[in-house]
Amino acid sequence: MLGFTVGVALYSLLFVMVARHRKPKQWDFLLLTTALLGFLWNAGELFEFIRRDFSGIPEAPFLEAISYSALGFLPSVVVYSAWKSAGNENPNVRILTYSAYGLSASAAILHLYSALFSGVAPSALALQILTYGSLALLVGALIFTFSQTLEKKGVWITALLVFAVSALHLSTQNEEHSWVIELVAH
């Protein structure tokens, strides 16, 4: 619960910084989207933990599906950011960005389908698709942005790797067994 509480606080702070330091009548789409998606993920999961641990009410699969869908769109925002920061019109990077959003949308559909028709969320298949999809996006982004310096690539490479590890961790059945593993994965 502490990790999700910190996540809510950090993404809320990101939102405040984006709102406060924006140009008049202009928002930074990528930072705003990151703040909102991260907040949705952390707030949804925090609510589920509190609900499950303190009220005894069964989990709400639809809320979990929305939370995990928000998490699933974060790598798309990272790839989109890499495309925009590349500053070029490389059509391959554009295709990679559209592929990233397609991957995230597919995972969101699987989460929602699983929640609505099976009463279970998140979808293990969706998390596995996101894990391997993030790794494929990483390889594609490395190939298609070969001319960028390593310094420019560092942020989004790290973000995609962290996401792949997190999604892999979340898709395993051993979640919540060790707080150390939970801490490192989150």
C-alpha cells in the first residue's frame, strides 16, 4: 500500500508541475498523459488494496481492468515521446508508435473482456503480451533511432525495460509473496 500511496503522490505532483509550468493555454500532452495514467494505475490499485484488506468486500474486476489498462498505456506514451524527441520524420518510428498504441489498446481490451466475462482482472495474457511487446518495442526503437545519442535514448530505454520487468512480475502467480520482490518490481 505504501508503494501505491507514493505513486499517487508522485503522479499528482507531476500533474501539478505540468499544470503550473505550462505555457499559457498550452499543455504538454506527454507529461499530462503520463501523470494521468500513472495516477489512475496507482489510485486504482491503492483503492483495491484498501478495499480488500479493510472492508472484506470482494475485488472489483472492472476497476482492476481500468487500472491495469492505464498501466498498459504508459509504454505507448514512452515510445511516442521517443518519436517526438527524435525530431525526425522517420516513418519507421511513426509505425512503431502506432504499434505501441495498438499493443496497449489490445491489452486493455483483454483486461476489460476478462473482467466483464470471467470476473477476473488483470488478464494474464494481456500482461504477457505487454511484457514481450515492450521488449519488441525496445528493440524496434533501438534499431529505428540508431542515429540518436545514447544520452537521448537512456530515458525511454530505461522506462521500457522497467515496464517490461513490472509487467512480467505482475503476470506471475507469486505476486505479494515477498515485500522485497514487490518493492523492486514496483
